Amino acid sequence: MLRLRLLTWDVKDTLLRLRQPVGQGYAAEARAQGLQVQPEALGRSFREVYGAQSRHFPNYGHGQGLSSRQWWLDVIKQSFRLSGVQDEAALTKLAEKLYRDYCSPHTWEMLPGAAETLSRCRQLGFRMGVVSNFDSRLEAILSQCNLRHHFEFVLTSEAAGFAKPDGRIFEQALRLGGARPEQAAHIGDDYSRDYRAARAVGMHSFLLRPAGQGPGPEVPPEHVLPTLSHLLARIKME
């Protein structure tokens, strides 16, 4: 069995996922405020705007004078503008409400096996932390979803100043967790940002890849997790 001391975890689509697609969630809030917007159009607009904003202002505009809150308010408003909503007062109200709502447990749900696997890892004595390309709301989200107590630290890309796959965010996590790279493993759902990036700094890593997801980059089968419940067996196999 690996002499692991530290496990670091991605959050979105590893431990928590959105209860409904962004387009549906945004459209539902718009309806509550008396606006009719098609969820599919909103979903397309959001993907386009999010992509452009991420390119122009990477890592929530860190170092470019933006707060992550302003970054997100701009994304939400522009997504609605692209979908045909031009009322600026309504846009401001919608953006503020949705920014708050995405901290709520009503917006997020746990992936199968998440709570049980985290509890078991703690019982076995692993130190645990979060390494996530997320903004400052993540602490509140984890608390609201009753997961925060599992982790010694929560390191977001906003706080670190670097986003995965930049190895410096993993190096910060190793310092926070008091472990050398070979004593640590990272668990996440993204091949380049989680699996490969952690291995590039000398950590072990496991890729969450649910059955039926379709082919992805080649990963040794012993590093693939069909569900989170497979993690401890995989650790013993290493």
C-alpha cells in the first residue's frame, strides 16, 4: 500500500455537481423575476461568455484588478444580454441573486459515494485538503453541503493566485498539508488539470471517470475511478 499521508480533492464534478444545467438554473430565476428566456439559448450564451471571460481574465481576473464577484456578475449579465435581455436593472438584480444562489445547497448535490469515501479516508488517518479552480465562495459551499469538516484546508485558485494545471497550486497544497509529493495523491475529474498536473509535480493521482462517459486520454486502469467508492481499493493497489 502507498505510504500516503495527504489526499487533495477537486470539488466540482468530483465531490459536488450542479443539480441542473446552468441554462436551466438561470432561466428558472429569470422566470421568477417575470422574464422569459429559453434555457437552451442561455446555456449556449453562458458557455460562450464564460469561455471568453476565462481567456481575457484568467483565474477570475486575479492580478488584473477584478474581484471574482465582479467577474461572475459580468458573466451572468452578458449571458442574459446575449440571450436577448436588455433591461439593465433586471440584469443587475438577476446577477446578484444568481451569484448568491450558487452558494446554496439547493444548487449543488453530492456525487455518489462522496460523503462515505471522505469519512472513510479520515477514519484511516489521511490528511485531506481541497485544490480547486474556484472562487472565494467555495468555503461557504462546502460548509452548506456539510463537507467542509473533512478538510484541513481549502485552496482555491483565487486564493493561491494560480489555477490548475499550474503546478504552483499543488506545491502550495503540499506545504499546507505538510507532505512531500510522493506522500500525496490528488483526486479529480479532469485529465489535464487534475490527473496530469498533479503527476507533473511528483504526486500520485486518480481520475474520476464514470462508466459511459466515453473514451478519454489513455490512463492506466488502476488510476481510474468509475466511482469515488473505488478510491481506497485503488490506493491499496498502487
